[in-house]
Amino acid sequence: MALRSWDSEQVRAFVAALDGQRLAAAFVLAVNTGMRRGEVLGLAWAEVDLDAPRITVRQSLVTVNGHAQLTTPKTGRPRSFQIDSATAVALRQYRAVQRAERLAWGGAWHDTGLVFTKKDGTRVQPESLTKTFRAVVKGAGLPPIRFHALRHTHATLALQAGVGIKVVSQRLGHANVAITWDTYAHVLPDQDEHAAELFRVHVYGGTR
């Protein structure tokens, strides 16, 4: 059964609908990297290099007995990967907002070190982010999908764009490539034909 996800046009409409949202960068990061909701909310500024630009996923924020707490990523090991320039810009803009909020709150601001926080610096409840996501999707008139489907959307579009399945697997943080293949093989129905044509062009020349 195919995973439900958006196409590229719908992703662009979603990103456009984020204008004015305080945590817009969190959603941009999710759809542009395939990070899990908990990984986005557990991301620390210490693991973000906006000059590279590159981030490292070392922890995840999950809800346990109604309380948000940090834990290790699902696979139990960190991963590091590049982010695109648009995502880096979104993070820079959000960082400026957060710094202004920190100054406004003064000594009452909570320094958690996390990228995405409430205005007072405290952790964002995962379900709160999902609630905002649903509101943005509904307001934009987009087909409703689960927050986790942003991850599937990223993987699907990346594979369709020609990104190697091993690279996609590593960026998603799957334990092995077999998991990625089993999950997304349906979006690569023409890879055999593609491989044959690539070989012909490489060896014999000409155009596809």
C-alpha cells in the first residue's frame, strides 16, 4: 500500500502557507530533510552549523506520560547531513526571532539549548506542533496528511529526483538500506529502464 504524501506543487503551497507562522522553520526543516517530528523538536543549536550548512541529529523530543522529554533517535545513533540553502535561511530567520524573545523575557527565559521552543524558551509539546500543522494544511486547502507524512513526502520526492537510495536512507536515519527499499520501492518503478538507458548513453553516447 502506497504511503500518502504530497507532490512538489503541494509542498510549495504548504511552504507558502507557512508565512507568518512563528515555527515555520520547523515545518520547512521537516519536509526538506525528512526528519521525524521528535527529531525536529529535539534539535539543539549546538548541532546546527548554518555556515556549512549542516546539522546533526543526536536526540529526539517525545511525549511520555503527558510530558515532553529528550531521548536518543529511533535508531539509537546520531546522523549528520547537509541542509539546503532555503532551509538554512529559514533557520537563520527563526534564530533572530528567538533571540529577540530571549531578550524580551530576560531572566525568565529558559535556556534549553533547543532550536525550536516556546516564546519563553521551554520545550514545544510534540502534539502542539502537530496541531499547528493541521491548521496550516486546512487553511491552505491541501489534502490532509499526517505530520509523519512530511517525512514520506521528502523521501518520495528525493528518490523521484534521482537521489540515490543509499543517500536517502542515510539522511532518513534508517537502520539499513533494505528498510528504505521496502518502504519506497513503489516510487521507483522505472529504475530498471532508467539504468539501461544510462548505460547506453554512457557507453555509446547520444541522448536519452
